[in-house]
Amino acid sequence: MDRIAVLVVDDEESVRTFLSELLGSSGYQVRCASSGSQALEMLSGGSFDAVLLDVVMPEMSGLEVLRRYRSTGGNAPVIVLSALSGADDAVRALKMGASDYLAKPFGNDELQDVLARALGTRVPERQATAPAPRVVLTPAEAAAEARVLISTSPAMRRARALVERIADTDVPVLLLGESGTGKEVIAREIHARSQRHGRPFIKVNCAALPGELLESELFGHERGAFTGATAEKPGKFELADQGTIFLDEIGEMAIRLQAKLLQVLQDEEFFRVGGKKSVRVDSRVVVATNRDLEKEIALGNFREDLYYRLNVVAIRLPPLRERREDVVPLTDHFLKKYGKGFMTNVSELPSEVLHAFTDYEWPGNVRELENMVRRLCVLKDPTLVLDEIHAGGRTPASAPSLPTSFGGGDEYSPPPSRHMDESARVFAAPPSSHTMVSNSGVQVLEMPARGAMLTPAPVSDASPFNAVAPMRYANPFDAPQP
């Protein structure tokens, strides 16, 4: 069977290189274009089975490329890549004839799934024979990855004890707490300890997509349901059949969709968008929010009947400032996690940094702590991080040059970064969508390292990680998540 040809269109070289290597290793034949004009030239002179098209590009946007390609009769499936903040662009792209979309950040399994849907029964030979990417952890693996639930505080111990008691039941679970407290981590732990652990764990960020797109994402659509719906698409509920579906930021869901969700919880069936036949599913529902749902009910923003249907078991996660005994263990964990990629012979932080960490209020909770440690590992200068803490968690407007003050090495001067602002705008997700720790239950795209560490780019608040990192080492899709 001939190799399936995929064209990757993105103005960021790191993205093109990474997707080329990833898809090539999966059996696809990959070619890349760095601009819209180059993509149109390659599409007119070659034959491609699918196109991965970034929406935000200089000179010619992905939407314009799509419009011109379709106007000339091009009929290859086009999958648009859109940052979470560009959901409106994804809607427009579907109406203009895009086959599907992927919201950044996305995982390897999501990329393979969307390509499989676009290509129908055609899949690369290697992909057809290789085992499907793992999307969940077995209980043994979950125990081995217990670092994601690092905590010694009584409040978190109570939360974990409740998780163990309700994991094997199928009741809905409502996770409450501020952004960055680890609600997704708890959701994955519930799934990993349940009898559904061998089935999919599907996450949907309800705040990332507008209502019309979120309905299609959750419940799927039939061919011809709307302009651009060239093929039927199963929804996340169908993909989570026999498994767990995690609805993050449930408080952001529109009232109309809340009614449809209530129907699914009551009857375990729903209709796809444009569908005439009901679809039955068996999915455990775990939801999370940082809003006060009782206040939202009083304001008319949330259905009271849905609230009581979801609130069978509620687990409230305390903010980090209320469990300061967890700051040092979490700091040690993140230092081990990120330090090995950027530093050598450093096993602990200076005492003044640890004291500052324990005294800090951490308005961003564990997410902020993780980013702070990652920034420290990259900058290698504790004074910069201390200045940021004293500034209330905001990166100082002007940062000094970056001497290597611990961890060894000579001083260096960072080179200019030509695409820093643009890449940050494309890949950085809203703060509310950052994940507390690595998604150990999902195979997440990671940029492969090549040799020794490169010189970091200049300090910029617009970094995808809210910290400076060498782009060849940083996963361009590893934007912050809830």
C-alpha cells in the first residue's frame, strides 16, 4: 500500500520538524510548507491525502489558504490547528470546508484519531499493525506514578480517601476548587482506580469552545448537519463509552447544552447534531469547576436540576496557601522533573528560595509553583525568581541578563528570538486551561531533545510556558491546561 501523503503547513520550524518526525514514525509520508503561499504551490503541483493547516500565520492566514484551496477544486481533507483562544477561527474553518479541527494543545492519540477520521479506512501500514496509543494507566501504573498526587496535608488526604471509596462506583463526581489545585489529577486518579481503567479517559474543556462547536465536540454530528460537515463525526461521549469523560470548567457551559447533558445523565442516550437516531452510551461523568455553582444557579447561569444530578459526590480541593506543608515536597518533585533537562548536579534549591516559596501565597496554586520551578531551572538564577515572588508573582517588566549562578556553566548572552511573539500567541492557552502536572494518563506530544542544551531565548512574558525555554526542546503543544 502506498504511503499516505500529509502536508504540514505551519510557519514555526519547530512545529514542522516535530510533526514531520511524529507522523513519519507512524507510517505517513510527510512534506512541510512554511507559509500559505508555499502550501498553495505545493497543493497545486502535488497530490496529498490530508493537510494539517495552522490557522494563525503571517502574510496569509490558514483560513485564506483553505478558501483558495477549496475554490480551485482541492478536495483533500484539511484539518485546521487552532489555539484554544482561536475557537471562532475553527468554526469559520469548518464552514469553509475544513474536515475537522484540533485545538492546541493536543495529544498524539487525538492527532492519530482525527487523521483516521479524515482518511476513513485508510491508515498507514505501521499504524495499522502497531498497538493503539495508551490513553490510561492501569492501577499498578497509577501507583507507580503516585508523584502526581504528592501531598501530606490532612485536607488532601481526606480527598484521596474519598477518591478510593467512590472510584469503583459509577456515580457522577463534582470536583470543586480554584484553578491550578489539581482537579484533573484527581479525575484521572478516579478513573485509574475504577473498573473502567482499561477504557478511554476523555477530557473536554467546556471553556475552550463556543456553544455550537462544543455541542458537536461532545455529541458528534451527522454528515450534512451544517456547512462543512462532510462526514459524520462521533462525539466525545461516544469515544468515552465504557470509560470516563471529564468535563472541565462545567460552569462555562451554555444553558442549552446543560439541558442536553442532563438528558445524557438521566437516559444515557442523546442525538448527534443533525441526527435522527439516538445514540446510547455508558460513560462515567466527572466534572470540575472553579465557580460557585450555587451562586451561578441564583444568577440563572446554571441549571439547578443538573447541579443536583452532578452533585452526588463532591470533592473540594483546597488552594495551596491552605496546605503550605505541600510546597516543599511539590518543589522537590518539580525540580527533579524539570531540572534533569536543564541543570546538572543540583538536587535542592537554595534555602532562601525555599523560604520564599513557603511564605508566598501562590494565587495560581500548584500550577504557578510548577511554572516557577520550571522557570528557575531554565534561568538558573534564583535572584530572578525571588524578584518575581516579591513582585507578587508577576515577571518583572525588565529582566537582567541571565548569568548561570548555580548548576555550573559559563555565562552566556541570549540570541534574539525572531518568532517569539507570534509563537506565544499561537501556542499559549488561557491560564485556566493549564494542567497541574504532566498528563500521565495521556500520551502527550513532546519535542524530542537533540544533543546539548541550546542557549535560551530572551526573557518574555509571552513564552508558551510563561518562562523562557529553548524552542527545540519545548513541546510547542504543551500549553498550560486545567
